[in-house]
Amino acid sequence: MTTATNYPQLTGEYTIDPSHTRLGFVARHAMVTKVRGAFNDFTGSAHIDGENPERSTVELVIKAESIDTRNTDRDGHLRSNDFLKMEQYPEITFRSTGVQATGDDEFDVTGDLTVRGVTRPVTVPFTFEGQATDPFGNSRIGLEGRTTINRQDFGITWNAALETGGVLISDKIVLEFEVSAIKQS
């Protein structure tokens, strides 16, 4: 489905399906490689207005403790006060403030991202990947998006200098969204 004329049938309320959705991130490590991770515990919903996308809304709540980089020690450090400070700020949230169609199947979703109690506006370009009815009769849509944030903007400043120059962790963090949502109404 790549033409705007098909979008009105998508109008409705949606719930993000966590078992078919990935909320991930990528950071440079030691100036030579990348570390990828994801959050495994989250809820999300969207109201989609297929005729007037600018009236669509999205909300997302992520449990900070669910961070997973496939390394127990690193995950523990990321949960600590050096990074997510999850004891004090157990949730990361995103609430949209605007949606704008930028192409036949592309949309910019702008909203307030809150990490460690700091809220900043973020725009995520999304691509609509399609709609299908699954074997259980659920109407599903798929969306993919990514954007880059500066972690220091959210008060995450911990780092370590490298003997060879540079720092251990990049300030720029790429956020990745691979979303499957189920229509509720």
C-alpha cells in the first residue's frame, strides 16, 4: 500500500505488538565499532487518521530496566546512575505532538521524548511498510523509522577517555523503530 488513497481504511486505534516490534539503539564504542541494543518491555498505542495524518497520535512507554545489549555487565552499567538512572527514572516515554506526511508512504512523527526526567522534542521519519490481516484475523500495520539523538541532551554524560584519543562511547545515539501494530477498532 503505497498511495495515499488507501490510507483512510487504516483509520482507528492501534496497540503496538511487543512480540513483533523492536525498539533499538546503536552507539559507537571505542571509536572503532558499534554496540546495538534494544528495550524488551514497552507498551504503545496510536490513533491513526488515514484521511488527515496530522491528526494521528502516538504514545510509547518503555521500561528502562528492560535494556538489553546481550552483555549483563554492560546492561547493569546502562541501568545505573551513569546512564539511565533507572531507580529514579524507571520509564522512558514518547508522546507525539505532530505527524506530517512527507511522501506517499513516509511520515515525520514529532514528539516529546523523556529520558532521565529530561524532555526534548524529537522527530522520527517513518516509512509505512504495509498492512495485512494475520492468521488470527488481526489487522496489522508495519512502520519503520530511525533518528539520531545526542545523549548529553538528556543528561547522560558519562564517558571514558581512550589512551589512543577519543572516547569510549559516542554522544550520538541512533534510535531504531521496527513497529508492528494491531488495529483495535
